[in-house]
Amino acid sequence: MAVIDDVKALLGIEDEDDKLNIIITLTENRLKALLGQKEVPSELEYIVTEVSIARFNRIGSEGLSGHTVEGESLTFKDNDFDSYADDIQAWRDAQSDQDIGRIRFL
């Protein structure tokens, strides 16, 4: 199942393909930049799914860092990838472990 299908299923939406595709593309591009990779590794695709859902749920509230109404309080993170920093670092560490013993010519 593709990331967009996972996101649509979890959000219970059908006719939001354009918005979701933009959100997923931006999320993938940001994760690729964080990883220094040209593609998102399959073992980290769940990050794209979860961050895409969080970003979709914040549509219309992008500039807010917090919001309180009648006792209900919402707070948004500055960086959607903070929750996954340990996972990203573990993936990087595993990649560097695989590079031991190889010679790279640049």
C-alpha cells in the first residue's frame, strides 16, 4: 500500500488527493534532506506517513504554536521530525556501520 493510501485510510478522507500529494511530497523531501539521501529508505516510510497526517490535521493552523478554547488546549511542535530524531539517528548509525571497511573515492 502506498503512503497516500495509508494517510487517506487513517484520516478517513477520499477527495483530498491534491492536498495529500503536496503534503507527502514536501514531507518526503524534508526527510530526504535530513537523511542526505535521494530516496526515503523503506524502513523510514512510516515517518512520512505519520508526519503527513500531523501536517494534514494542522491545515488552517500552520502559524499557531498553541491554542486554547474553553479549557481545550492544543500545542503544535516547531519541527514535525523531532519525535523521530532517535529513529533517524539510529538509521544513520546503521548506515555508517555498513560503511566500515569500504573505501570511498569522491
